[in-house]
Amino acid sequence: MWGEPTFITQHIMVNKLQQMKCPDPFLEVRVSDTSLNPSLLALCAGYENGEWRAHQFASHLIEWLPEFCLKFSEIEGVGSHNMVKLLRMAASNVYDTEKFKTRGEIGELILHAIVRQEFHTMPLISKIFYKDSPNDTVKGFDCVHIVENNEYLELWLGEVKFYQDFKDASRDVCAELEAHIQSVYLRKEFIAICNKLDDRHPVSIKVASLLNQNTSLDKIFPRIVFPVLITYESDAIKRNVSLCQEMIAGIKKETSENYKHFKGKLPNLKSAIHLIMVPLGQKERLVNAFDNEIRRLK
């Protein structure tokens, strides 16, 4: 087909994709257990000068904005001549409303950063890029990434609940997972993903083939991974002012109890699940700090 990348061009683009560098790590891993099913990962922002690092967390998330908001061909073309322009454009595309406290983009951005950094995924499509207006709420999965190992392609479809209460988040995300694994829903999502593929993306042809309506879901399910991010306000973080043994022990106790609660509500899935928890000191502080960062960029 005219315009399709040649093998050599594809090989070059794959290398570029693999070489996409992440911002320096910010969130620190407190719990990691891959022996569990689903696996468990918990990360937190820590403290500085006796306070939970809300402002530093927000500033770190801004570093991910271009990759989160732009499509592959735009990221590929970032240079010293346009990086400020593209960063401002990315900030404008996130949202433009005074009702920012009810927005869910921060949670989606946190998930994007974690799966890129901890699981070495690569973004496939940018939901933000395809919004008709900054304040649109985009339906569907909260992130669409891929992992490619030895020609084997995994499709990472993320779900996020950027909440204050873990039990509320667990209830809602498990209900969504159950709805989203239904055949009719998945087929609609696959069509939407294929329609948004960037032709310059090195795995666009493979993804389109995998998600073709003639491919049985029985073949697709084993190649889907569901990273599930839940945030919650943590008592362990609130009652401490520095990273200490009491705080770390408290996080481990919370995540253990939360994990049992989540697993008790989890529907039966044929795909791998990674449960990711990010305990917060105060959700509102992070939201306000992020909004301030966004406004400074516009």
C-alpha cells in the first residue's frame, strides 16, 4: 500500500520507539510482589521538609505531558525549535476549566508514568490528542500502551480510579473491568483504537492485525494486560512527616489489606492484571498543585 513504511523504515522507527527516554524517576516503590495474581505494586511520593511532596509530584507529572498528550509522529519531531510550543499545546489539551477538581486526567497521567517507568511499556495512542475540545471526557480505557518482546505483542489497557477512598475506588474499577471485558465493548474499543493509530507508529500494522474483527478474542485475551491504578489518601502518610520505618510499615499494612479487598471484588478475567496503588497524603493538594503547573504553561 502506498505510504506504508518499508522494512528498513519500520526498523528505524522501532529503534526510535525503544530509545524513547523516560523522565528521571520520582515515585519510589514501597511494595512489589510479582508472585501474586494479580501482581501488586505500590509507590509513593515521600516527603520533603516535613511535608508530603505534592508540589514536587505535580511538577514531575508535567515532565510526562508531551509524551502523554502528543501522537507518535509529533513526539518523533520534537526538537529545540518546537519543544516549548509543543509543551504549551500539550498543557492546553489536558483541560481548560475551573472545575478541574473533578477531572480524571491526573490519574491517567500517573498511570502512564508508572507503566512506562516500571514495566517499560510504550504508548500506542494518545487519548488526549484525539479530544475534540480540552474539556471533553474521553471514554474507554484510560491508557493504551504496548510491550513488544521477540515479535510478541502485548496490549496494555489501563484502568484508573483517582480517588480518596480505596474501597470506593476498588468497587468502581472492578465493576468497570467486568463491563469492559465483554465482547461487544471490546470490539468497539478495538475499532476506536485502530481508527486512532498513527501511521508513523512502528507497530501500527501489527496492532491493526491483532485487533482485526476476524481475529478470535480467544487469541487476543492472552495478549492483553490490564494495569489497574488506584489512588487513595493514606493514614500512614498523613500521620508521619518523614520517610521512617513506621511510615513504611504502615504503607505495607495498608496495601496488604487493600489488596485483599480488591481481589475479593475482582471479576474472573482471562488476561493478566497488575494492581498499582499510589497512596496520597492529600488528593486535593496534588490536584491544586497540578492545576497551578498547567496554568503556568498555557
